Amino acid sequence: QKEVEQDPGPLSVPEGAIVSLNCTYSNSAFQYFMWYRQYSRKGPELLMYTYSSGNKEDGRFTAQVDKSSKYISLFIRDSQPSDSATYLCAMRRQDSSYKLIFGSGTRLLVRP
Amino acid sequence: SAVISQKPSRDICQRGTSLTIQCQVDSQVTMMFWYRQQPGQSLTLIATANQGSEATYESGFVIDKFPISRPNLTFSTLTVSNMSPEDSSIYLCSVVVAGGNTQYFGPGTRLTVL
């Protein structure tokens, strides 16, 4: 079993829809949770970063962490065609290594 | 965050040859990492580049195949040695900025081995 599980998609939604992207994990030691967006042929871009449980909002993006369920989510409101990309969740323990464990990525397509 | 550049951005190489990839950051960082992203896959950590000492390699990656240097706080190189078509991937460097808690990625180097 992988430490981090993520549905690869693809997920296809119409423009303006609310998108929900999710990851589950097995290691209860994870304390830092990230979402990266990766456009085709580009490096991953950090979208959201959350420490421990709770919600964090930034514009159209909301990240949620439920440590009791070992489940994290990224919500995108009013989705746009420019949001079409692969979304990678990543997480790490609270230690000095800063090592990230990545999900496999979910490919999102927002149709005009 | 940090501005990260990688050279080359892409290359096509013959099997048996070696390629050195450079990663340059515009500010001092505490940690630098090298990742591989095979076609259609997620990111796999190759090693942590340590300043002035040998890199720390992850399971499945060895120094003879992927020698890494980090002579100062803002620059690192990854060499892919004795390449085979299975080495065709995107190679990414990432950094943790001073005082930061997460990693920022460079644009990647797209390597094709024929």
C-alpha cells in the first residue's frame, strides 16, 4: 500500500463548477500538507500549504486537512479552463529532512 | 518563495553518455533536492544535495549513477551517468528557502535518451 493515495482521474468538469480533489494517507506522523499544480511540461507550482488539521483559503482555493480520517482535500470554486492541470498532493513529517511524499496526481480538465 | 532556474531545459542524448543538469537559485536556501518524474508518473526523490559534502541518496538511487554536487548554498548539479532509455524523464530540483517549511520546484529538465 502506498503511503499517499490519490485518484489519477482524469476529472472533467464544466467551467464554473466546484472541483473537489482528495488524497488519503496512512502515516499519522505527517504534519505538513501541500497541494501543487503542474501544467504540462512545467515544474510543480506550490498552491496551498497547511500545517496540521484545519482549513485554509486563498482566493478560489480551499485546502482542508482532517488528520483523524487521514484525508486531505483541495476545493476549487468557479473553476476556469486555466485550472486544467495535474494536481499533486504532498505531505511530510515534522522533522529536519523536509522530505515530501507525493500522491500520484489527479489530472483535471475544465471544459469551456 | 525563490526563483529557480535549471539548465538545460531539455536534451536528447545517446545511450552510454552522461548529462549534467544545473540548478541555480536566486536566494540562499537551506535544503536542495533532486527528483525524477517519469512519463505520466508522480515525483520520486533521488537525493538530498548537501552543501560541501556527499549527497544523501534514497533507496534505489546510487552515487555512481547520479553523482550530485552542491558547492554553495545556491547551486547544485545532478549528473545522469551512462544513460539508457529508461533514464528518459523529467529531472527537477527543489529547494526549501531559509525560514520556510516546504519545497519550491524548478522548471525541470526534460531528458530523452535514444
